[in-house]
Amino acid sequence: MITVIGSANMDIIAQADKFPLQGETVRGKDFQTAPGGKGANQAVACARLGQKVQLIGTTGTDSFGEMIVANLRDQQVDTTYITQEEGPSGVAIILLTEGDNRIISIPGANHALTPERIGELKSVIGASQLVLMQLELPIDTVWSVLKLCKQFEVPVMMDPAPSSSFQMEYMPYVHYLTPNETECAQLFGTSIEETVTNYPNQLLVTLGKDGVCYHDKEQVIYVPGVPAKVVDTTGAGDTFNGALASRLVQGSDLQSAVHFANVAASLSVGRFGAQGGVPTAHEVMKIAENMADKNN
């Protein structure tokens, strides 16, 4: 069982031909709401890729909270450990244009996930094959999860987003850190190759269409990206993390797991929505096998 500990939001999405400048109003093309949040997105990715997964998180008492939980259940995510807190659920305001996005995240009930709640669930967390987490939670809660996982020797995969919440002191507690190129520069301040060399088999830097870079204790490895027609990049990183976690708990070696996750992320950007774009394991394997045949 993979345990995801993190945010569950309702995404409020607007599409336009361009981003507005300061003080400017632009006419939009489309508007919709869709379940999101990095924790929920990653849990849905794990489930759709065939893994048993549970989400630990909080929603509000508003209608968004009910919709978030109902959607997770529909996606075969175990919602047993999602609690409801008085007040609004978390939301993300997403502006899409030209295949790119800008996001404002408002935590709402997500910040009601406390260290005390984590302590109540220590047996659940301790029985996990892997814990997948992000940083859309209070810092004290993040620390409580990391220390508990170290105590129970449960591997942790961390997506350091938002990067402003990351602390270098987390590194000894994290088995896999998966920043994107921008986050890596913000966190470490050195070149990607130098940085991954300092954290072999631990730091995996996602490079968008250019794939992933990491060090395997012998050399820097570049796992190439997979060409894709971009429709919506929202949630691509969450799909990557969910796919990577799914393959690792199945016993795949790191390079094979990264390749699988690359394919999954490339398929996700060709579809609309952070969760709506997540492919199935069958879809990913079909593309991966076709690529392998071409390379042989």
C-alpha cells in the first residue's frame, strides 16, 4: 500500500489566449472546476496505474469537500483517513494559456492536518510500502511524517513543492526527492549535474520534455523525455511522482521506473486536467513497449 500524505483541493480553472498583464483584463475561453491538490493528484495517479493507495488529508465542510472525497472514491483511492474540518476546503486558481499555467494555491482545510493527527495514524503510516508527500502542508506536520517514517523505516518520496517550504534538513529523511529544474536551482543553487552527483540515486530532477536527470553512483544519467502534444501541463509532475512510486513498490529498478514515469507524464500533458490527464498502466506500457521496440 502506498500512503500519500498531502493536499486535496478543488481546482478552479480558466483558459485564455494569453496571461493578463498587471491591471489588465483579458477575455477567457473556458472555465471549469475539477478536483486537484498535489496529494490527491498523486493518489489518483497511483490508483489509475494499478496500485493500492490511501490518502491522508483534510477537506472542509463546504460542498467542495464532499466533491473531492466522492471523486477520490470513484478513482479507487482509499479515503478512510481523510477528515473533515470546519471551514472551506483548499482551492487552486489555475490560469491556462498556450500550454502553460500559473497557479495560486489557497490551503484552506489542508493546513488542519496536524502533527497530532499524524501521531494518531502512526500504525497506518508505519505499515506503508512507501510514503509519498509534498509541501502543501504545515512544516510541523511534514517533520512529524518524516520522523515517523524514519522510525518505521518506511521510504519517503518527496515532491518539494512549493519549494519555498523545503528545508535542507529534510534530506537525510528522504529517499527520493523529485524537484523540477526550476525548483532544483532554487533549492541547491548549483548546476543540475553537480547537484545530482552530490545526491546519487536520491535526487531526480525532472526536465519537462527533456526527461529526467539523476546520478546512479557511477555517472550522471539522463532518461530522455517522450515527445507529446501539449494540451495542459497541470499535474504532469504529480503524474510523474505517482507513476514513479507505483513502479518502485513493484520492485522496478530506478532507471526503469523513471522511464515508466516519463511516459506517464508525457501522456498526461496531452489531456486536460490534473487528474483527468492521468493515464492507465496499460496505456503507459503500450507506449513504453513501442519505444523499446524502436530502440532495438
